[in-house]
Amino acid sequence: MNLKPFFILGIIVSLIMLLSRCEYGAEHQEVETKYKNAHLTAVSAQKLLKLKNYEEALKYYEMAQREMEHPNVGADKGEDLYINYGFVMNDIGVIHMGWALYGKALNTQRDQVDMAAIDQTELKTARQALETAIDFYQRWFEHNPKEYERFSQAIAESLANYGVALKYSGEMDQAQEAFRRSLLYNPGNGNAERSLKMIGVDPQPFIEAGKAEQKKHKEFSL
């Protein structure tokens, strides 16, 4: 099976698309003073990632993570509108997953993932980061129930990425469930849709369920 398109579309492109929708930059967001340092560090990480300087980007993402988790900042608590902690953890997860599947050179010229060469340590790190992102978004939404659109788009992306990590961990049932949940929150998530097709599952019922869920929340917000 040719998995090159799956990797490129499901990992790198989806991440860049997410970053383009959810900019960290100060020009796009007003942030409280306590978040300023963490925010600017995330700005630097994002810029490095767009330049494909993955190792340096990861250093800055991890710095942003530590700053956000500082007790005086508490951006990981999800208690206000500052959602970037989830984005940072998602991005950390995606970088590690890319390394797990293709090595640190991210050699996407290969036609397929060498299953025997997958770095299980990197894959485990990716899963943990993505699980943290998903958990954060759920807690964040509990404190910000009027922000369903932001929540659903963000958690759907992390769930789709998490499904990829589960797939390459050999946990196909759990991967399918992650893709299903991704489409429930965002029926337009192409990563999850393509991933289900690749494992022989029709995504359409999940897409329809997601559309119904979106409609329900739109009606609720009126």
C-alpha cells in the first residue's frame, strides 16, 4: 500500500492547515499579560515549523509548554479563552509522529512507511502529546461552552492525528474510533475521512453524524 499520500496529507499538510487557521501570532490574538512570554515562544515555534526546521521548532514548542504549565500562568488548565496550549501539544505530537514514521530527516520521498523501522519511542511520545491535547480541549470546552466551533475544529484535528498514531501502533479499533470522533466534531476533516477509507471503513455515516451534531449545536447557540 502506498502510504506516502497518507503521511503528507494526514500529517504535514493537516498541521500546516491547522496553523494557518489558528495563528499564535500577536497580530492575530490579544493575550493576557501572564501569557505573553509563552505566547511569543509559541510564535517562534510556529515560524520555525513553517520553515521546516523541526528540531529547533520542537525546542521552542517545549519551552512554550513549560511556560504555559507554570503555576503563575496555568494556561494548561483550560479555564479561560486561551486555547493555544492545546495547539502546542498537538504540534509536538505531530513532530514526534513524523519522526517515528520517517526519521528525523522526514524523508517523505519514500513511497511507504517501513513498519519494521517505526521508532516506537517517538510514537509513544507522539501519542502522549496528542492525548494531552485532546484532554485539554475537552476540559477547555467545559469552561467555555459557547466556543463550540473553536473546540470542535481543534479537537477534531488532534483526534485525526491521534488516530494515525494509533494505527501505526497496531491498535486499529481504537484508531477507527478516533477517526469517527474526529468526524463527529468536524465532518469536513479530510484527514479522518481519508484515513477511514484507507482502512476499508466507509466514513459517510460518521460524516452524516457529524453534520447532525453541528446542526444541533448551531440550533443551541441561536
